[in-house]
Amino acid sequence: MQGGSSGIGYGLKYQARCISDVKADTDHTSFITGTLSLREENEVHLLRLSSGGTELICEGLFSHPNEIWDLSSCPFDQRIFSTVFSTGESFGAAVWQIPELYGQLNSPQLERIASLDGHVGKVNCILWWPSGRNDKLISIDEENLFLWSLDCSRKAAQVQSKESAGMLHYLSGGAWDPHDVNAVAATCESSVQFWDLRTMKKTSSIERGHVRKVDYDTRKMHMLVTAEDESGIHIWDLRMPKVPIDELRGHSHWTWAVTCNPEYDGLILSSGTDSTVNLWFTSTTSDELTSGSVVASPSQKLDPLLFSFNDYEDSVYGLAWSSREPWIFASLSYDGRVVVESVKPFLPKK
């Protein structure tokens, strides 16, 4: 099933590729996004869905000095977020704080809490542990994984440990296991590597080329979803990492983003350079797939693709589920268009 968007739109002034749910804002459905302009002063937009769910309101607009390539909201403080940015010549990373009374200021300025210095090559992403308050951060560049100790009150971040991915491994991103604060998945050109933060050593890997994004299932342990270059998304049981337990082919070009719903089992979003957002519903356990508990009858398997939103005019690089209202998600296409959608009409009937 496919069709146009009936969602709520908001336009950024410049191109953009990253958006994040403001998980710590328990009073509003909020998202934060940043722009990617080489020549202009870039912007961070704090967006909130109106109480009636009919309008996307810009609650805060802040200047950011450089192109924003990655942005993540702090899961325990709604005013704190991280960015990876480019000056055009080099990459950097920092943690920022929105001023407390930003709504009453004429030109509110972001406060840089900490700079995550020490990277030599391109910085790819900053990871916050998604499952609660934690004073640690992870940053990943092309060659190294850094574990930081963050002290927001003292406005300082220190490298706690650092490890190289090894020769011929170029890291591109990662995800922090919501079920295990010591486990991280990192993507590179030929595999997904799994790291133990206590020893900063690789523990295992999935030998798979061209994985652009990974996300853990927040509801079930050992489950990982990967966005593949040209073949949609794959679902993995990490206890059996040699082959995926399911393959979902629904994109006609590179798949750049994938995210598991924080509340509904088996509900997944994916998007990419085919200007499409796909909504999937599938089993995320190998036991269910092999037992047939997700089929309507012994001879009829349910189509996992619930809906394709395909009226975007550019590549869709950003996806974020709302933690507060988990039937709502925000998408961001490269032309700076934010669209907030509800998936309630597509949820399987119980």
C-alpha cells in the first residue's frame, strides 16, 4: 500500500539530513533538527506538535556555526543535545545546551557545554545511551571509537577510553544497545562490529558489506535491524549472526535510515535515496518466524510492508519516532522538509 502524505509539514530554510526525538520532553511531542548549509549560518530548530495535533510549531530557533551532519537529543535533559559538524575543512563534535528562558529572549544563543576534541578524521556520530540517565557518551570517527565521561554541571567532557577499529576498517556509524550499557554496534564498510565498552574490545561481528545504519529493537534483547545499501532492511538475531532472520525489500535505491518503534513490537521505519519512507510490521524474533505465529493462516503470510509514503521530492535521511506518542514519527528530506505523520490507521488490529 502506498500513497501521499497526509501529515503535518514544516520547512527549514536550508538543506538538512538529521532529526531527533526530544525524549526528555514528557509534556510535549517534540523534535529537534539542524541544517546543512555550506555558505550560510546554520540553524537548529526545536519543533513541537500542537496540543490538537494539527500544527508543527517552531518553539526555538538557534544559530549553529557549522554544517550539521549528526544531531542527537539528550535522553534525560530536554535542553541538551549533541552535534557533529563540518567547517568545510574538518569535522568536530560538541554538546550544546538551549538557554533556560529561550522563549523570552530576542536572539537566544546555544551554550557549548563541551567540545569532543581528539578526533583526527571525519567524525560520524555521537551516541547517548537510550535507556536512562548516563554520564557517558560515545563518539565514532572513521578509525576510532571514543568513550567520554560527560559532566554537564562542570561543562566538561573527558576521554575515558579510546580504541581503533583496526587496519582496513573504516567506521561509519553505530548504535548503543538499550538493553546493555556496555554493548555498542559499529558499522563499517564490510561488517557490523560489536564492542564491549568495559574492555574496549570487539566481541563479535556480522560480516555484511554496505550497511548504512543500524538500530536495536528497544523491546526485545538480541535483535538488531540494519539498513542495507540496495536491498532494504535486514533483521538479525544476534545469537545467530551468520544470516538475517528476515529480509525486507522495499526500496528502489540506497536505504539510509532505519528505526524501531519504542513501544510497538515489530513496527519499523526505513527511508533512503528513493524519496520514500516505508512502514513495516514484522516479527522481530527468530522463534516467531520459524513457528509461523505471525502468519494469518498456514498458507498466507502477512505482507510486512504496511505503507509507503512516497510524495517526497528528495532523499529522506532523517527518521525519528516520538517516545511520548509512539504512533507518531517525523521524517526529514534533504530539501529541508519535515513531515510529522501518525501511523495509527496502519497499526494491526488486535
